[in-house]
Amino acid sequence: MLSVNAGPLALGMSQFLLIVSFILALLVGWWSGRRSACNPEPQLFRLLLVGLLVARVSFVVRYFDLYRESPWSMLDLRDGGFLAVPGLLAGLALGLWQAWRGARLRRPLGLGLLAGVLFWSSGHLILQALERSSRLPVQALVDLNGRPVQLADYRGRPLVINLWATWCPPCRREMPVLAEAQQREPGVTFLFVNQGEGARTVRDYLTSQGLWLDNVLLDSGSRLGAQVGSGMLPTTLFYDAEGQQRGSHLGELSRASLAHALQRIAPDQSTVPKRP
């Protein structure tokens, strides 16, 4: 499962796991500090914000060349560009400092932080294990000319599968990024699997936007999204040459977040655009 749906709201599993971990940290901190009337809620919020900030800044620094041409995109968190390890270490360091400064805070803050980090870490490891055990789905699709296509036909090279629709604003925004990557990365196969629309609608949209894409496929029943466990668009899946899933991204991709994801399946490929 890649996403959790609650009515019209859909959250990626990584975001859902972070929210649940933080709520658990708040509850454990409140429970352990109730007798001393010491609730570490403000400190835990501060740790979360600092951790997220450091995780974002670390990602931007790592892929600064891809943000340089559009500096405001550094503030656009919709691309999901975060590096978890620097953020986690920064949060832990701040937590230790806060506990050192306030003796009354040590027990509730320490227990709350420990509960949240352990839950997040174990959940993250489980999600990674489940993801890496996933194989390329057995799914029959059709191309824009109505010819049947099997996903298994594309095994043998690193593979990116983008689930999208013409009515989806983030899908439309990220499409030029994927189109550019398809031209730049000849060693990686990109599949654009439209969800629930017909060939004419897709053709008209691509023509109107001046997008020339290879491997545009149709999933009229939107079965592939359900099969991989995603209720969100866009969803992008990353497979190695053997058809084993190595990553996924729910929501809009930026050039930086796409380059980061491609490193998992094609580390020897040049994922950073060459400058003239």
C-alpha cells in the first residue's frame, strides 16, 4: 500500500507514518509528564519543525544545481524533497540539548522522543522492505493506437512508471520534467500510464502542450493504481532492470526529486542535466 485514503483526502504512507509517529510522541510525552505537570508538547513541535527544516535544506544543498534556475522552487515542498537522516540527527541533537537544559523535561521529553523515533524508524524499515519485495505488476494495457501491451515487455532496463491524468494539476506540472528526463536518460525507460481516459483525450492534451512522449499507455479502468496500492495522482514507481521495485513517489516530481529517485535504479546514469 502506497497511500491511505480518508474520504477525499489521500496521504502517502511516509507522510501518514510521520504524523502517527508524532502523535505517539505527544501522547507518550504527556502521559509520562502528567504527574509533574510537565508536558513536552512545545518542545516536540520544535523538534519536528527543526528536523523537517534541516531535512529540506540538506536536500536543496545536495541538488542545488537543479534549484538554481528557479530559486523559489526551493520553498515548494510539494516535490517531497527531504533527506531523512540529517533531519533525524538534527532533531535528536536538539532534543538532547533541551533535555540537558531542563531537568524536569528529561523524562517526558526523552520518552516521547524515543517512542516517536522508534515507531517511525521501524515503520520506515517495514515500508522499505515491503516496497523492495514488490515486483513489476502483471497488467495488460493498450497504447494510443489500441495495441495491447504488457508491462513485462519493458523489463531489462531501469523503468519509471508514471500514473497520471489530464485533469490532474500536479500531473500537468510535472509532465515537462518527466519529458525532459526521458530525452536525457536513454538508459532508463519511462512509461506514461494514463488513468481512466481515452486515446483522443490524451492525444489532444499532449498536442496542445507540445509534449512529445514515448511509451504513452492507457489504463481505462484505472486498475494499475489500485493494484500498486495508490489512490493518488500522480504516482511514480521506480523499478530496476530485473523488475524489482526500488522506490515510489506520490505527488508532484521536481527535477531534483526525480534525480534523487533515479539514483536508486540507475546510479551510474547521469541524472543531472548537463550545462552548456
